[in-house]
Amino acid sequence: MVETGQTPAARSIGIPLGVAQITARLERLPYSSWHVRARVIVGVATFFDAFDALAIAYVLPALIGPWHLTPQRIGLLISVGYVGQLVGAIGFGWLAERIGRLRTTVLTIATYAALSFLCALSWDYTSLFVFRTLQGLGLGGEVPVAAAYINEWAKAKGRGRFVLLYELIFPVGLVAAALLGFWIVPTFGWRYMFLIGALPAVLALVLRWLLPESPRWLAAKGRLEEADRILSQVESIVSRGGKVALPPVQAMPAVAAAEARTCWGDLFRGIYLSRTLAVWVIWFASYFTTYGMTTWLPTLYRTIFKFPLPQALKYSLLINVAGLAGTAACALLIDWTGRRTWFAMAFAGGGLSLGGLWYVGASDPRTVLLYASVSFFFISSISLAVYLYTPEIYPTRMRALGSSVASAWLRVASAIGPSVVGFTVGSYGLANVFLVFGLIALVGGVIAGLFGTETKGRVLEEVSP
């Protein structure tokens, strides 16, 4: 916990207290055990967000028979959660600009955890449909707001690795959902997946006292004394009470305090118009592909290839493991390659793999496993890296809003993708599903390569004045 008592830190370093000074002090902080602790605490919430988001994919195969689910109803049940996430992403992103990153994160966690418990109590298709929609509100809001929070504690040097090592917890949550789904659903029943997803309710009760608010957000809102007090306490922890000298504070470009209210139109003014449109395409293309396939693959193996439930879940688990490997590679390499290059290369690798699967046909389950795993290695890394990149291209006054609105395209893509799979499989065959996904990925790669903004090694306030 970081106390917020008065400190003379701003006066002691001889720089007038202001937004630029808060930025300079954040930039001089070496990464420490305090930063690791912050990432772990927020990471627990993000882990369960991922777990709850994907749990439905491993629940549905067990409900097909008892609830007499058709492919159309399956697609709708998958998609409706993302509709809720779309609303939650925009709503909570707007709220985070007004009441703060941390308070908003607490609200999102409480929402998705409570609704996960209600999902476990569902008695029919309609009840699960309603609870899953409402759960999406919290799931949609937590990740982009938490990503903005972690980004605002990061400094320019090594920010990619710092943020993505935290974001790795999301694909770990996806793999955990696959592992536990593989074991729990056949053994104990589908309701236990949702009961596990309700555990973060405990975290929501204590998170506000475990971490401080973002000093960047406080400073941007004109609450400079609060930002100073919080940052001074963190400096004391990192320097072990002054026993270890911190690097000197470097001069930063002057940063104007934000307006009291951020206007939605700011996302489309000046340099932010092209950034906003490009990042929306990146979000849509990556998640249209990844979520469209991950949520459907267990059911496809079960219905088209007639796999027993355990084997269907096992094949889906292997694909998620490949995605985790790709995201780990991204976390280690993106500060070297840069954001724009990584996006373009990963989209190309994933798109060509999916196009190859369409070309050779998707009649053999092992062929589907191989090509889908290769595509997941590449495109899953983009699904992770956009949580690093999007907060970087917006200023503090609209960082959470810009990130949340951009992530809303994740929800649009995730709502459309499963329905497209259901329609395409029924009308044109499985192979053409992968052709559609491959083409979308290639379009994303072209947009990222042509219009992406390189942010590697640059201070947030320099990238986004």
C-alpha cells in the first residue's frame, strides 16, 4: 500500500510542481519490486478477465445435448457476451477519465465476478444469455482501463517489455481456461467454470487499498499535490527510504494540463484521426480472427470431426498454448522490432497460415490443428500488443477513453466473428472460414504497416502531446 501523506519531494528536487515534473519523476524511476507487485496485483484481475471471457467456449460443448443448442443459438450465445463487452468498454473508459483508473478497475472486477456467479446458477439458455450479456460489461471495461493504468507507470525505455510481461497474464488466463475446461467440465460439470470466474470478487474488495491512483492521471486533472504525495511514497519504496540514490530528474518537454472534460471528438482531431482509425482496424482484424476461432474450435472439433469431448478440448488447448508462445516472443522482442514492424509481420504470418489452411483444405483435424496453431502464434501476439500500443498513442487526458473505445472494436469483432463462423460453416464449409479469417488478417497487416505510429523508446508525452 502507498500512503498519501504530505511530502516535500517536489521542492527538494528544485523543479516547480507540474505535469512535466511528475512525468520526469516517473521516467527516472528504475523498474523495481514495487512495479512487479503492481503488475501482479492488476494481473490477477486481468487473468480472471481472460478466464471468464473464454470460459463459455468450454462450457458450450457440454450444453449442446442437454439444452438442444443449434449452431445459430451457439453463435448468438458466444456473440452476446461481446456485445456486453462493447458497451462496458466504452462506458467504463469514459468513467475512468472522470473518477480515475483504479476506482474504475474495482467496479469492473466487481461486475464481472458477480455475474460469473450468476452464470453458474443459470437454469436454461435464456438465463445464461442474459447473465452472460451483463457479465460482458465488466469484462469489456477491465482490461483497457487496467492497461492504461500500467502504461502510465511505465517509462519510455523498456516500456514494451514492462507492459507486455504484465499483459502476458491475459493469454495465460486463456490457457488456464482451456486447461481447467479440459479437466473440470467433464469431471465436475460446466457450472464450476463460472464459479471459478467469480473468485476475483475478493480482489475487488481490497484492490483500492493495495495500489495508488495513477500520478499521470492525477496530474492531468490538476490534482498535482496528490500526484506528488503518491509518487514520493513510491520513490521512497524504490530507493529503500533514501538509502539508494535515484537517477537525476531529466528535463521534459512542457506539458499542458488537460481540460477538465475530455471530448469524444478529441479522438478524431489532428494527428489522432489517422491514429484512431488505424488502431481500430488493428483491433478488429486481430480479434475477429483470434476470438472467432478460439470460441468455436472446441465445438467444431466436437460437431464436424465428431471428437469426444475430452479430445475436442485437448486440441483447443494446444492451439491456445501456441498463442501463449507467440505472445511471450512478442513481449521479449517488441522493444527491438518496434510496434509497427511487429504488427505487420505478425498479421502477414497469421494471414498466410490461414490462407494455406484454406488452400490445402480443412478436412483433417490434425491439419487444422497445425495451421491454426501457426496462425495463433502470430496473431495472438497482436491481440496482446495492442494493449501496449493503444495507450501509447493517446495523451493522458484521453488515454483510458481512447484505449477503451478502440477495444470496443474487439467486442464488435468478437461478436461478429463467431456468428460468421456459424453462418459460413453451415453455408460454405469449414475451409472457407479460414479464408475469411486470413483475408481479414492480411488487411490488418497492410493498415498497420502503412499507418502505424512507431512509439518504441519514446516518452508517452512526446508521442502524444
